[in-house]
Amino acid sequence: MEKTTKHIASISLGAMAVGFAATLPYEEQVWGSLLHGAFEAGLVGGLADWFAVTALFRHPLGIPIPHTSLLIRNREKLTNALVSAVENELLNRASIEEKLKSIRVTERALDWAETELASAQGRRAVAAASIFLVDRLPWESIEERIVQEARKWLMDVDSGAVFARLTDTALERGWDSAGLDFLLDKAQDWIMRGETRDLMGALALKALNNVQLGGIMGFAVGAFSGFMTEEKLGGLLQNMAITALFDLKRLGSAARQSMLRELGGKLRELGESPAFLAELQQWKERLAEGEELKRLVREAIQRLRSGLERFVRDELYAERVAVPYLTGLIRKVRNDPEWTAQAEAWVQERLFALIERNHAKLGALVKENVDKLDNRSLIEMLETKVGKDLQWIRVNGALCGFLIGLALAAIRLML
């Protein structure tokens, strides 16, 4: 378009020159004098404007006439003026900050996020981001931190208080009764075996044979042991033990209640025993400083990582978990005016601080980009941007000169 306009300007100047030459023979006639004066003034106006427009960018006809090629000669001033205009007028800090205040960055960010989450591309992005985060989590550092905290917790915990609390909880919930029943069941299973019966009979008979008593008591024991066999004596003892066990398993049994009271008392005494508490403390120290704690934490972290990786890589994770959660979070934030206002204030404060730190770089960037251009490239750029309007100045100059010349020639003839 700029070349077309330049071509039109050249045609207008040429037309004035041709008209001036063509009317020279007819100056003595009225119409010739009028047209000759008009073309003469148009030619002068066109040449003057051509000279003026050309002098802005280069030396007319390559002749170094003073005060021509103005843009190149005053390049530094023009650049500084452009930088000043950008920094202080076009993009000054106040105007930028005022524009940012009207944008409502937080609301627009929430609108954008909600729209993106509703799209298939947004769901894929959420899934990819989740996988990236799980893969990039500092698992080794997390493991080390957990080990440190676990060691600290172990060393700070009151072993006696923990054991006492466990004892109270066990007694309150009847774990002592359940434990006793478990042991009685195991004892019953063992006692009812045939080999157990034979073992008890053999041990009892051996003990009777080793008893040395005199008088009637000795005679009675000897007669009893001679009458009894291992099988008979074992069966007798087996029945007695089973009967005792059945009595202990009965909830209303006095023997059972006595045994449970004794068990509870012994557990509480154990929790107050200095030797036992010292042993617990040593166990804590060995666990805290040993490799077992590291192994337990490492296995837990590995299970957690594997579970998270499977979770976020599931094809339905984004659609059913991540996106609904994020969408709900956005709506919750949007419905909290106080939080939204605080977020907007925080964003605006950070943006204003960023502008304050980097505003001067706008002018520096403009100057840097201008300085990158050599004279020829700068002139071509300016001619491309404003050359069209400048070429119309030439056309207007020729036409205005023609009309003014026509008017002046008419006035001269009338005088």
C-alpha cells in the first residue's frame, strides 16, 4: 500500500511538471496564463513537499544538503524521546496499575480455571500434573524427615504413662478376660491329649514312688501307688485339670475373678517397676537408633508411593476425583467474598511490586530494539509505518499548489 501511495505522489508531481511545460507556449492567452500559473504553483508545492518528506529520511538526490536526513542525524534524540514517551506517557506506572485494578485478576483466573477443568484437555492436564507431582515428590527427603520425627517422638514419649494407659484400656475393654480365655482354651486342648494324660500319670506315679513316709501314711501311699497305673493316675489328674479349667472359664467363677484381679494387679505393678521401665527405655533407644525403624518407614513410604501412582494413573482419576475436587474448591473460593478480596489484594500487590521493579526495563527494551536496527532498516520500518501518510502530503501539496496558483493567476489577470 505504501508503494502504491508513493506511486500516486510521483504521478501527481509528474502531472504538474508536464502541465507546466505544456502551457508555456500559451502564457499570452487567458486560459493558458491561468493553467500555467496553476501548474507552476502545483509543481513548486509538489517539489517542496517531496523535498520535505525525503529530507526526513535521507539526503534528497544523495546530496548532503544541511538539515536533511533528519531522522538519522537526530536518531539518539528520537530514541530518547520514544523511550520517555513509553515510560512516562503511554505506559507509565500509574496507568498500568489503574488498568490492572479494573481487570480483577482473581475472578478471571477462577473463570479460566473452571472453564479449562470442564474441557477434555483440562482433565488431561490435571491427570498429567498429578502424575508429574507424584513422580517428582522428594520421597527420600520425606522418608528421612519421617524417620527423624519418629525418633524424636519415641525418645519424648513417656513409656510408663503409655504402658499404664494400655493396661487401663485392656482392663476396661475386657482384654484380660479374653486373653485368659485364650490361654485356658489352649491349655484345655493340650490337657485333653492322650500323650498329655500319659505324661501326667508317669510324672505323678514317679513322684509317689519317691515319697518316703513312715507309719500308716507311708503304708497308705505305698498301697495307693501299687494300686494305680500311669494310665489310671493320668486319667484322674486329667479329669481334675479339665474340671478346674471349666470352672475358670465360667464367668461367675470366684476363682476366675480372683485370677483376673491378680492379673490386673500384676500388670499395674509391672508398669511401676523401675527395672521394667528401664528395659522399655532401652528398647525405645534401640528401636530409634537401629535400622528397623528405617526399614519400617521405608516400606510404608514405598507402599504409599505405589498406591498414589496407581491412584493418579487410573483413567477415571481426573474425571471422578481431581476435577470434581478442584471445581468444588473453586466454587467454594468464589462464594467466599472475604477470601476472594484477600486473594485479589495479594495478587495486585505482587503485580504492582513487579511493575515497580521492572518498569524501567520497558524503556530499556524499546531502546535496545531500536539500537539493533541499522539506519537503513530503521528508515524502511518508519517508511512502512508512516510513509503512506507522508506520501499523501506530497499529493496534497501538488493539488493545493495547483489550486492556489490558479487563484493567484486569476487575481493577477483581473488586476
